[in-house]
Amino acid sequence: MSKIKPIAIVESMSGKVCQHSDMYFRTNRQTSEVSTGKLCNPSDAEPTEAQIKVQTRFTKIGDAARAILADPEQRAKYETAYKAQHRIGSLLGYVIKKIKHQYDENGDPIA
């Protein structure tokens, strides 16, 4: 299979082209490879109670992670550990992964 070099505008794309598009672009930060995908047959149904519960938990954990990153002392600690790994592509994602086990299924801190 041949390799292609995308044009500069596509090379730097990430996410959707516009809110009406169903085409997604993803750039691997380590290898600079660009991949695309298309969302086929998206659901039109209202979210279930279980889905809302997961969304609420994720929102609460994300807010806690942003609060950690707002504190310069804690941010420095997490940045050092984040830079030593190559698996997770963003500092916020790294902090969420590290703290999510400290929250119960409702997103409340475990005492």
C-alpha cells in the first residue's frame, strides 16, 4: 500500500470540518499520521438513564481534573508524569485517567 502526504490544510485538521459534517479527521500526535472516519447512522433517540448517568459522572470528573490543573503546584506534578509517558495525548486526558478511580458511579468523590 502506498503512503500519501496530505496537503497542509488536511494535515493540521482534527475533529469535524463543520457542525453539519459527518466526516472526522484525526491526527496522531506522535506519528503525524492523519486518518479520517465517517459517522454512519447516528442515533436520534433520547439518551437513556444509564447514558445520562455516565455523562454526568464524566462531567464531574472532568471538572475535578480542570480544578487540579488550575493549581500550579499540582499541575507541575502531573505535567512531569505526563511528559514521561507517550500513551495519552493530552494533559487533561492524563489527569482524568489518573483520578477517575477516586470517584464513585455518580461522580462523587470516594471518601
